[in-house]
Amino acid sequence: MKKVKVRVRKKGQLTLPIEIRRAWRLSENSEIIFIYDEKGAIIKPRRKIRVRDCSGALGEPSEDELTFSILDPELIPLYFEEKYEG
């Protein structure tokens, strides 16, 4: 894992270094997701996935899982990590 220091500008803008843009295959109008709490943040590129392609991988989905996946597909892994922890 690498560390990169990025400066936030006056209007809240930041420029991602070229190595990050290339590694994440980002171009103009690409979206990045910030998942954060009081301890810190996870930053990752937003990828469009089809939920139907993954549905049923862990058995029949429950109603709450379908609702959750429709709201924000990027957070599906975090939801399942909490649900099936242990």
C-alpha cells in the first residue's frame, strides 16, 4: 500500500496524482466514493456493477439485502461483511 499527500484547495478541490488516476482508470467525470467516520476514510473509484450478476452468490437474497443493493451498490461488500462477520 502506498501513501500519497494531496493538498485541498480553497474551493475544496484536490488533484489526484497521475499514478492514482492511471491505476484506478479514472478519466474526466469519473466518480470517487468517500466512506468515512470519525476514525478515518476509505477512498475508492466508483464502479458500476450489475447487482443481478452477483445475486444469489450467497444463497437467496433477503428483502433487506435487495433494498440495500438498490440504494447504493458500492456499499454491498460492507453490508455483507457486517452481516456475515464471525
